[in-house]
Amino acid sequence: MMNYEQAKALTAGYGQEHLLKGYENLREAEKEALLAQLANCDFSVLEALQNREESGKRGVISPLITMQLAEIERRREEFAGIGTKAIKEGKVGAVLLAGGMGTRLGSDDPKGMYNIGITKDVYIFERIIRNLLDVVEQTGTWIHLFIMTSDKNHEATTSFLKEKDYFGYKSEYVTFFMQEMAPATDYEGKIYMEAPGVVAMSPNGNGGWFTSMIRHGALNKAKEAGIEYLNVFAVDNVLQRIADPVFVGATMQCGAAVGSKVVKKVSPDEKVGVMCLEDGRPSIIEYYELTDELMNTLDEKGERVYNYGVILNYLFRVPDLEKIADEKLPVHVVEKKIPYMNEQGELVKPEQPNGYKFENLVLDMIHMEESCLAFEVVRNREFAPIKNKTGVDSVDSARELLKQNGIAL
Ligand code: UTP
């Protein structure tokens, strides 16, 4: 347990003395809680503010050939056979990343609880579970579903899913685990307070999922169940195909350390991360890093080579994940809306971004792996992300895509 003097030295070391302002006015229990929070707070993420330019440096980018739809169609049966066998043998698990705050959507509930129905209730979690149930039915095998939550939404998520009886999923195949948190700062790098004696913390990004699985015993559970592959996916793509036997089979057949579902970009400058090689290893280059030269690089058939965007659906091999588990992921500094306590001691929920959060991202794990299969999927069938209320990647656009796919709302 850290005492006040130690907390003072620790915070001072990072220029965060203000976190202890008013400490003497707190009740005993609040004092203890604050000291415990400071002891557990990973202040080292703040270093990312100093190294912003440094961390943005890229290696040599070259194309990574995507396995395209035509080839997948041709080999569908072969891949489906291999993938189905692995699923039936219990080798494939699914990991739902649902620890995010979904601030762009602007609901206080976890994103998965969002109701996208029109004439009836259709929750995001429900859509996702139904998609996974398709494979359960097809293969006659229950697939372990691991759900990552955070301190901010664990209670709401677990009680909602329980209340809904896991939308028909067998509860013994559902395991929750919590991710870690990181402090959030203003634009000067000063950590916000959320309430008297409470530091503003937020989920530390989706990149820590594997270490959190280890820490909370979920990996052991997966290994005991015989799981060798983990299909990681985001909560917000309601057309997501999970543990897709064809994708699983293709990744296995290629012998790649990881498989990544990708979609053809709608335009060369679409704002999605693109699969590539960086210094000969698989990597994802962000849209804002894609120079005109790269954007317009063509292959021998005259097609753009940096033309396939990632949709946050990856199939990792467990032994390869264990090899990289101790490697440190880069910390990304992202501008977000951060609720904070003002000088008057009132909680403010800003309408616009007001500072930085610090996140590890799952896409950085791809670069740590030896090889990656980029696997094309039909965009209108498998990609309907919900990031915003309206406009691009929104509830509206996802509803339209669900309708196109015959899903009643
Ligand atoms: P996003 O970065 O789109 O989601 O995460 P967000 O942070 O929830 O949303 P905004 O930016 O505030 O609107 C993509 C996926 O990663 C998960 C999300 O739940 C989503 O499935 N995620 C994100 C986590 O599990 N933990 C995090 O800390 C962040």
C-alpha cells in the first residue's frame, strides 16, 4: 500500500501533483481509494505525449498480396472442410472486444446494449451472438466466447446479457474478463479528475486483450478447453461473421501466424487502415499515413495494391500470441471526449474532444507476427460498423446494410 508521501513523490515525478489537491479534505476511505488508484495507475503511458513524432516513424512499406474473392470462391469447399473440422475439434474460440466506451455513439450504456431495431428490439449484442450461433448450428459445436469488458461497463454488460439469457447462447460457453485502464489527460498532459479523490481513467485500448486474458485466467480456460485459435472481433460490426469456417480453414491452410479479414476500399482514400508489409513483416498502415505514391501504386494487372482495409476481425494462433505476450505495444495518443471535474467540483460531460486517452491497439499485434493472410470478404455482407449515430459508419448505414442482408429490424 502506498502512503501519502510516496504518492506525492510519484505524481510529482510525472508533473501530476494536482491529483492530490484537496487530499486533506477527503474522508479516510476516499483517501485510501485515491492512494490505491494512484498506485495502480500506469503513468508511463504519459511518455507517449513526448514521443509522438518518434513513434509515428514507419519502416519500408511494400504490398502484401490479398487472397481475393475469386480464389476463395474456387477453394471454398477445401477451406470450409478444414475450418469446420477445427471448430468441431474445439480448437477455435472467439474473443469479443467490448471494453470500449463508444463515445462517438454517445450512449451511456455499453455499445452492445444499443437497440438498432425499428419495429422490434434488436440489440447489437444480439446481432453478434446470432451471427456466432449460425456457426454453432452449422457445425453442431458450441464455440467458447470470451467477452472483454472494462471497469466502466462490466456490471452493465454482464447483467444485461444475463437478463437476456445470452440471446440463446449457452452461458457455460461465455467467459467475461476485464481489461486494464489508463489515465486521461487534458491537452497539456495533465491528468483529469472525475470526482473529488477520483482520477479520470478510461479503458486502455483494445490491444491489451491477450495480456488481460492471461491475467484474468481466461487464457488458461481456453487452453484447458483445447483452443488453439482465437478469433478476435469488435463489438460494433453487426454483420460480423465470427469463427467463419472458410476463413479459419484458409488461415490454417496457408500456415499464416494470423489471418485478417479485409474489404476492398470504396475509394483509394477511404479512411481505413490498410494491410501491407513493413520491413517485410505484416503491418497495417493508417489512412493518414498512406502517401499519394503508395495510394496509387498498381500491380501488374493495373489494380491498386494498397486497396484492402482491415475490419478488426483477426484469427490468431495461441502459441504465436504467447510468444509475443511480453512485447510492449506502442501507446497511441487519441483525442476523445473525457468527462471531468471542473474547478467548482462539478462533473462536466464535454460535447467536443477535450483531451487525450492512451491506447494500445490490436492492429499493432499484427506487426509482431511472422506472417499474415489478408482474406477478402464481401463488404456489403460482412461489414456494417456502428461508430456514430448518423452518417458514415452509423446506426443508419448499418440498418440499411442489415436490411439488404434480409435481417428484419
Ligand atoms: P473503437 O476505438 O472504435 O471504439 O473500438 P470505442 O473506443 O469504444 O469508441 P469511440 O472511439 O469512443 O467512439 C473498436 C473496438 O475495440 C473495442 C471496442 O469496444 C470496439 O469493439 N475496445 C476499444 C475495447 O475493447 N477496449 C478499448 O479500450 C477500446
